[in-house]
Amino acid sequence: MLISVNWLRDYVDIPDSLDVRALAERLTITTAEVEGVEQIQTGASGLIAARVVSVGPVEGRANLKKVELDLGGKSANVVSAAPVLRVDELVVFAPPGASTLETGKIKSTTIADLPSEGMILPGSAIGIPAADQDAIFCPPSMKPGEAIDAAMLEDWVIEIDNKSITHRPDLWGHYGIAREVAAILGKPLKPYPVADLDDLSDKKLPEIPITIDDATRCPRYSGLKMTGVRAQAAPLWMQTRLGHVGLRPIDCLVDLTNYIMADLGQPMHAFDGSRIEGIEVGLANDGETFTTLDGVERKLSGEALMIQSNRKSVALAGIMGGLESEVAEDTQTILLESANFEASGIRKTCAAIGLRTDASARFEKSLDPNNTVLSIQRFVKLASAEFPDLRLASRLSDAYPNKLAEITVEVDPKLVARTMGHPVDEKQMIDILTAIGFGVESKDGKLSVAVPSYRATKDISIQADILEEIARNVGYDNIEPRLPEVQVRHFAANPQHITERNALRAFCLGLGYNEVHLYIWYDEEWLKRLGFKPEAGPMLVNPAAAGQEQLRSSLMPGLLQAADRNRFHADAFKLCEVGTVFKEGPDSKNQSRHLGLISARRGKGADDELFATLKGDLETWAWQMLGCELQYEHAKDTATPWTHEHKTANIVANGTSIGTVSVCPLAMRRNIDEHLSAWSIAWAEINLDQLHDFRVESKPLRRVPEFPEVELDFSLLIDATSPYAAVNDNLARFDDPLLRRITYVGAYEGKSVPAGKRSLTYRVLFGSPERTLAEDDVNALKTSFEKHIGGCGYELRR
């Protein structure tokens, strides 16, 4: 939201010497986050009002017009590109010698072979970028040749982050911000200038009939009918301010409603009074179509709240008026609407029809219902100065079935100081609260705080809210940071915490994995890409989004999605997650903590290498953290799409199966994206809950052999589908007193290996505790082991 400092000066005396950037910094600390500060400089001088006498075409130049202007006692001919120029209207004009920063010094020139003695200035040249190349029209109260005060074109604009004022509907207008600025500067806030309420309540005037069907959806509706208005430009100071806060000047009546919306934060709407007899606030008919002011026909549900006249819809409540009842050039009577609507209802309707406006953005914040009448008073005050013939055609009509309840909060001053950790006396508390509009009464050592209506709609309701008001106005930067005094107690080590910490330390610090934190629910769209349909599991009642209802039973879908995102930023990476997975059932035992690992690399044919490296990482972790050696068993369950049919193993520690290690099949990678066929991905998932009782145990080392030992390598040709565990078991049956160890070295599948076969290399260690083995011993052992290999049905690769 944009805030004009010139505008703020209407309500609080801001010293000219004050650095606006310093003020913005104080606003950030005490009130709302400021995103930026911009100085608007037009460098304008010598500008005047000029009356359009005639407008004609320029031959061969469709975008240009030749215009005769009355400058007050003399005339001027100019060529202009302004898209809309109307005879007898006054425009902002720069005669020769005048200047702005955008145009430079204006000189008489020739355009399209026609003399041009000056320039009709576009909105962008005088600080109204929303008007861009449009001419800026002056109000009829100005005279041709009248000088334009250049000072009002210069300003500072403070941009406030909308998210930081979501809970503060009072800050969606300049008067609310001015209240905060007054408190910051220690200045009084000037009264809000409005017409006298008694002048609007003449009983001799007719009342506008107002019917509210649902007082929850529409707590208050106020209206006033006026005549003596006409189509004309708003005063230049108003157009300039609207332009500075991002609004485009349109017409005096429209500009007045927009001005009050940006001034007080209360949206208003002016209907053509000749087309509206009475007001009903009710729901649309289901499937009803309604054409809004932007000319778009919209289909509505039966939940959309409408403003109706004789039960015919004339406005989409709180969002946008209707095309048929809009104020036109011939409008002389208006019915001014100022209402209050339920925030959630406006928000739902906006989402349903895909339309959001400045008005709906404010109504979504739960506005103060007392502002409906106040804004009408403000409108009459401003309109009276612009329309000399203005008179009331009705008395102020106000339907307010359920008044906003008054809120009083009791505050303990001792709690304030104790909570803030900063001494604040009672007088300072009262001064702070009074400055921002709260009523305060001290009684029996307590403060009774009356919450103003503009802070009573879902903002201030409990003592903690009042403490926050005091703390922010004392200044968080004035509170000395101090650690709380607490009694430290020793807690017994948590096995789960230790297990998880050790796993992260091993993989992230020791083995180069990057920890990620992912959502605990499945993404239905991602599961479709994986080709995975999970079994029934716990469902979220209020999911973050549609298709994200089921809690995950595995970490792998989320980790694979993270891998898919990261492949665009690196050619190789390792990811690690520790998180909770869930199974069907209400018992807490149906959830467990898992460790998920992914190792990915760009390049075809790296599955086996990544698989082996990942197993090595797991074994390193197991030796360091569990004090045991991992075993691998053939996995029979390969139902998930990310599990390879032939390259999957159950991970076994001390006889207990604790997880699975595998590689992602090519078919699944292609399901995700054809480009993933050029990647290799290995993964593992471990149930950490099964590891809490593991303890690192010291085991004695085997004696250093007294005599040299002999290592022999053997390469076996086996069927590519033969389980690795079965080969290990078969080789382990070899029995010889000189055998010390059989170790797997690696696998190979290449041109020299027949199709459907795989080469596995094992290293066999022989040795004697009594002597050095002779060559005959080694040859005999080699022959014996080769014979055992043949007996197992394997071919020895030479």
C-alpha cells in the first residue's frame, strides 16, 4: 500500500525538516513493515490551466489532434497526442518557457507541419503515472490562465507491505497511518474533518428503504441520496494525491469515493440515483449472471452477496458495482453507498469469481462498521466544496441490526514490565494507549482499557494484545536484550534424538549429503507422474491444498521430487532426509521415523557404481554409529515404481531387517521426464526406530599374522538375474583350514561379458598361523577354490 506524506500532513504536523526515511524506519519498528520510500519530483514550473476551444484532426496522423486553447485573454494552438480532449474542459498546460523534469523546457515548435505553442501535459509529467499519456483535466472552479501550484506535485511516498497490516484494517487508509505517525512523533492527531451529522439527518427528507437479509453477511448498510452533482474533474490536489498512491483519476464523483477509501480505508460506491429506488442486501440466485463495471459478465453462485434494488442486482457487494447502475455523464443524482460486509464472505466470493479489487482487499480485513456513516459525512464535506448546487435528496439512512460489541480489557501494569523486561511506569502506559486512541482508566492497581472500534474487529481482545501495543510504542529497539534467568536441569539422553543426530552427522558432515526437509503428505499430482498409488493411510482433515490429503508412508516420493528439482542445478548430488512416515490406524505406533538417502548423477549406466557407493556409505555409517557390519538380503518386495526388480536388497543389521537399498528403474525415470533417462539414481530408506537400542561395542582386533598371507582374485560369470546374496552363500560354503576371508570386490557388465551374464570379482585371503605358504600350497588352494566355484554352477572368467 502506498502512503503520501503530503496526505499525512493533513492530520498530523510533520516537520519539514524530518527525514522521511527515518520516519519510515520508525514505522517499520513500531507499526508495519515499510518496503520502500520514494521521492516524487516533477520539477514543474510555469504550468497553467487552459480551456479547450476546439479539437480537430491532423491529416495523415491519426494519433494527433490540433487543439485551440484559451489561456485567459489570449489563445494558443497546439498539437497533442492526448487520447481524450473535450471542448470547454480545462486541462493542465505548459506554455513556452514552462518546464517539467520529464519534458524539459517547453518551446514553440512545429509538429506534422503545424505550429504547436506549448504542450498539454500527460499525467506522467506531473507525477500521476496511472494516467500515463492522458491529459489531466482541471475542475470548473479554475479559470483559464490560472497558475497551478507546483508545490502540491512534489511529494514523498512510503510503500507499506500489505501482509504486515492484514490484521490492522485501520491502517488501510491515511488517517489510520497518521494516528500511528502522531504517536511516533508525540504530536496530536487532528480531528477527522466531516460534515455535521445533524445536517444529514433532517426528518423532513425521505428515508432510503434498506433491507438486510443476513446481518452476519452485512452487519451495516448506510446510504444517502444527493442531487446537484454533475460530471466534472476533481480538484487537482485530489487527483495528484490519488495518482501518488497508484490510483487513476477518473471523474470527481468516482475520485471522491476512491479518495475516501484511501483516506479512511472505507470503500464506497455511488449509484446513479435515478435508477435506484431502495436497497436490499441479499444472496444471488445460483447461476445468476451479472455484468460488473469492467464490462465482464460473471456467473455467480448462490453464496455471492449482492446489492439489489427491487430484488434486481445492482452491485457485487464489497467487490464491484454493476454496469447498468453506474454513474454516467448525464448523472445529476447519486445514491451513495457505504456498507460493512463479513470478511470471509467477500474473500470466498472473490476466489470463486476470480476478481479482486481495492475495495475487496479492504473488506477482507474486517473493517470497522462505524466507518460507514463517518465516510458519508466525509464525502458530503468534500463534495460540498466541489458542487455548489449540491443538496440532499434523502436523509442519512442507516441499517445497523447488530451493533459491534464494545471490548474492555483489564491490564496488570506489573505484568507489562515483567513481560517486556523493561521498566514502564503506569503513566507512560496510559500516555501510549491514549495516543493511539484507546480509553484508559486506572482503578485498584489495574488498567481498564477500552478498545476503539477500529481495533475491535479481530485485532485487540486480550491482555497480551495490549502488552504488544505498549511494547511496540516503547520501541523494541529500546528494550535491552537480556537472557532470561532459568533453572537448568539435566535430562536423560533421548535414544531417538541420538540416533537421528548421529545419522545426520555421519551422512551430512562425513559423507557429503545435503539435508532436506519435505512435506509429510503426498502430492497426488506427483504420485501420478511416478505411477504410484499408495495404500490407504491417515488423511488430513484440512489439507494445505487439494490432492495433498494423505500422509506419507515412505520418504521416497518426496525425495525423488526434490531430486527432480535439483537436477536442473547440479550434475551430481546427494540428498538426505530424516522424517516421519505414517500407516493406517489411530495408534501412535503407526508412525515411525525414517532416514531417506538419494544419490543422483547425470550420465547413463552409472546405476551399479552409485548402488555400490551408496552401500559403502551405509556400511561406513553402520560401523561408526551402530558398531556392526551390515548384511544384504535379496528383496522379494519390489512393488513400488522406484524399486529395481533385480537391483534391490534388504539392509540387515544384527539379524534385523532395517531398510531397503535400490536404484530407480529406467521406466520410472521416463515416467517423470524423458530427460531423466540420462540420469542414474540410487536410494535407500531405513527405519530409525529399530536402531535406538544399538550400541557401539568395542571388539578386539584379530592378531597381526606372524606369517605372510596370500590374496587371490577370482572372477565369476553368473546369470545377470542371480541374486548377489545367493552367490555369497554358495561361496561361503567353501571349507579349508587355511581360508581367512572371502571379500566381494566388484561387478562388471560390458562388451567382454556375454549377454545375460555378469562378472563378479571376489578376493580370497589364505594364510597359516604356523608357516609361510609355499607355491604348491597356493596352487592347491587355487585349484580347490576353482573346483568349488564350478560345483556351485558358476563359470570362471579367465
